[in-house]
Amino acid sequence: YEKHGFRLLPDGDVLLRTYWDIPARQRETSVVLGREV
């Protein structure tokens, strides 16, 4: 993913809680990627 301009966001759990309604277990195993636009 990094070679395509994405990076792992350190505040992924906060973003997952804010913008998606997913179970806690799924949040624990998820990553949030971002890129500059």
C-alpha cells in the first residue's frame, strides 16, 4: 500500500469508531490507511 501513496494512520481506532459502525472485534483487527490528496 505504501508504494501507492497510502500510509497506516495511528488514530485508526478513533476513525473507525467515528465513521463506521462495526463490532469491537472487527475494529481490533482492522487498519485504517490514508493518503494526502
